[in-house]
Amino acid sequence: MKFTISGKNIEVTEGLRRAVTEKLGKLERYFTPETEIIVTMSVEKERQKIEVTIPVKGNIIRSEQVSNDMYVSIDLVEEVIERQLRKYKNKIIEKHQEGGNFKKEFIEKETEAPEEVKIIRTKHFGIKPMYPEDACVQMELLGHNFFVFCNAETEEVNVVYKRKGNTYGLIEPEF
């Protein structure tokens, strides 16, 4: 596998480079040798973030993990990518597609039962018309990171959500 490792606001030391190649090197059993793995590490205040992107046959396997220790972030990102790979493998097999960058042994190996999606709780609430700005205030009052509401201007169901940097996003339906 070919690693491209870079840093933003952090010097990529030999120790970090070794930790990334050792931990993500475990993924070697899934991919062909020419597979490229793009790793970006960054630091903002106490946040140690690692982003890993692996382009595979028209798709992207990607994970971003944040902790207060870069080595912990590296461990977390490897676990998440392995989980994603198992799900992706099941999709390939279900659709009878070619494996692309994946090793033939990985694709042909017995698949595990896909993790079942379980809804464990259903909430019911009244939706009253409000403006997106009011929905943001309501979301903050509830301490949530998103809020579903009926937009008073369009009379459609919208979602406001909290973004990084204390900004907000609005999701509107498209027909």
C-alpha cells in the first residue's frame, strides 16, 4: 500500500509516521499493493484529528477521528475503517461487483452477517411552524445538535443542525 501522510499545524514525526503505517498497515490484508491511503493529521487547540481516505473503484472509504491524543485517534480511525470495509465487502458481494482494489481472498472469504440496523426508540412530537433562526434557538435550548421543524416560510419540514465553528446549517427538501 502507498501511504501519503501530511500534517496541518503538526510536524509528522517519525514516531507518528511509524504508528500510522503500522496501524493502517493491518489493512494490507484487504487491499492490493498499489492501493493509495491518504492520511492527514491536524491539531487545533486540544483536538488531535486524523483523516484517512482510501479511494476504491468509484467509491471512497473515509474516516475522521478526533481525540486529545494523536495515537488514540490513529487507533480509532483504524477500527472504524475495518468496520466500513466489512460493510463495503457485503455490498460488493450482494451486487456481484468486481472488487477493484480489494484482494481476491478478502472478497471470496466467508462474509459475516451484516450488522442489522435496529431502531430502539421512536419519538413523537408536535411540529409547529417557525423560522429557521427560531429553530436554531430552540435546538440550543434543548441542547441538541439538530432540530426538525416546519418552516414558516415554505411550510415544508426542514432540519437545522450545528456545524463546526458555532455555525448552523439548514436542510431543505428538494423535489
